[in-house]
Amino acid sequence: MTEQDPKDALRALEVEALDAIDRAQDPEALEAVRIDYLGRKDGRISAILRGLGSMSPERRPAVGQEANRVKEVVADALQNRERSLAGPASSGIEDLTLPGRGPWKGGLHPVTQAVDEIWHIFRDLGFTRARGPEADTEWYNFEALNTPLDHPAADEQDTLYLVDSVLLRSHTSPVQMRTMETHEPPIRIIAPGWVYRRDTYDATHTPAFMQVEGLVIDEGVTFVDFKATLAEFARRYWGPDTQTRFRPSFFPFTEPSAEVDVKRVITRPDGSKEETDWLEIMGAGMVDPAVLENAGYDAERYTGFAFGMGPARIAMLKHGVDDLRTFFENDVRFLDQFV
Ligand code: DAH
């Protein structure tokens, strides 16, 4: 039988001792473990240390070093165990005063949150929710909205066609026509949904994105109603100090058309206030009479306004996100910030 290497014996003793320390449930049991391994007279680790003297001078330093290391590890473990047995956590659980590991919490995607906030504001203003198909015809996506098919927007360069004259809607505006066809005024709807464009994926474009469409039609709806409603939306979304600006623009389905900008007031961490630049938040306008006629409405009797916005853009402005792609990558380290 070959003699066991004292270093292997020490490592085996270390494992055994740490296990015994772990299993000791009270100070007396722990003291017994201490005596068994480190006791001056008969302690098993002490015995090895004592035997060093009779060892060959070549082996002595290595074994001595290992024996001292094991002795220290075991002494430390004894001390820690003694503390945890004496402390309030004497239930066998290591330390009840440590903070718990919280349950992992999921949340809605920041763009979904923006859609919900926008929808809830308009719901409170008396709007209902509407929807339409994501695959739609050229008629609903363009022609009914007073957009001739030779308009650049209808070009295959920009629009994803499925088959002849059927396409993935390039905006949520077709829901305007689908709602008007099936409902009589008064109409007050919000229509969030996915839209698709032949765009290259970059920091400000994705080939699929959300839009939120709005439409109001009734007798006697004026430009004042239009401006007041959208200014009220902006104040409810961005805060009561928010200013709104209507910049003249062009959309085929509205006349006059506007791009709506907001100027926000931000409170700095030190409490001081700061105005942002003007930020564009949506396209909008008074519904073109040609669109009302396409819906079969009497354009002499009814007027209205419409608007369309990108909730991802609005979420970017709100949270200071500068790359749209982060909303699509679904990295939980990014998404966790919005929970
Ligand atoms: N459909 C337009 C777009 O995708 C946005 C828009 C502009 C919607 C004006 C409207 C509107 O309802 O009135 O760029």
C-alpha cells in the first residue's frame, strides 16, 4: 500500500470539515467540530501540522503551506458559522437581514405604453377605438383618401404590395374611410395599428411601425375644434405647460393640412425649468371634402378633422431614446427601464 500524499489528505479533510461545519445546528455541535479538526491535542489538522517535523526537508514546505491554508479556511468557516448560529438568523438560513431576491417583473413595451396613454387621453375626450385590416386595397390606402395612384407615396418604391392592387397599408388613414363607410356621423375615433413601408432599417426608420390615427366628423366641426382638441391632447400627454404650434403642410386627404409641433417644459433635477425645441409630433388637418364625398357623406353638411402620429417617435421624445431600433431588439436591459 502506498502512503497517501499528505496534501491530498489535507484537501479531503478540508472538504469534510466544511461539510461538518455546515451541518452543525447549534454552538455545541460546532465546538465539537472545532475540536475534531483543530483541537490542539487530537485535532486531525493539528496532527498533520505536528507531523511536519518528521517529514523530509523537500516535502516539508509544500505540505506545511497547504496545512496552514486548510487550517485558516476551516477556522474562518467556523467563525462564520458561529456568527450565523448566534445571530437572528439561527433558523438555518444564512442571514435573514440580507435583502431578498425580488421577483422578476415584466412590463408593457414602451411603444405599447405610449399607444395606451394616447388612446386613454382621447378616450377621456369622448373618442372610441376603431381598427382596420393591415392588408388593404389601393382604394382604401390611397384613392379614397384623395391620393391618386401616380402620387409618389403610391409608388412600389415606398409601398409593399402583396398582389395587384392589394398592399400592406402604408398608414392608418384607410381606417378613416372604413369607419365612415360603416358609421354615420358624429364620428370620433382613435385607430392605433401597424403600418408598413419599404424603408431601410436605421435609427429613424423601420419597415413596420405603429401609427395612431384620429378622426372627428360632425356638423359644425371647425378649425378651432381641431386646434383645441390637439392642444388639449398635447397638454395631457406632455404636461400642462406644453405649447402647440400648427405649421402649414400638405396631405392629400386634408385641407388645410398642418404639422403639429410641441414645445415642452422640462423640470431639471435642481428644480429649474427648461423649454425644449419645437418637436414635430403629428400630421393633421381638416378632412378634405373630396374624402367626405368618397365616403358618401354630404360635404355641405359635415366637416371634420384628422390626425396621424407615430407612438414610437413620441415614446422616443418622451424618454430621450435616440435609436428607433432599440424598440425592436427587445433587449431586456433596455426594456427594463420602462417597467
Ligand atoms: N397618414 C399620414 C402619414 O402616414 C399622417 C397623417 C397626416 C394622418 C394627416 C392624418 C392626417 O390623419 O390628417 O404620414
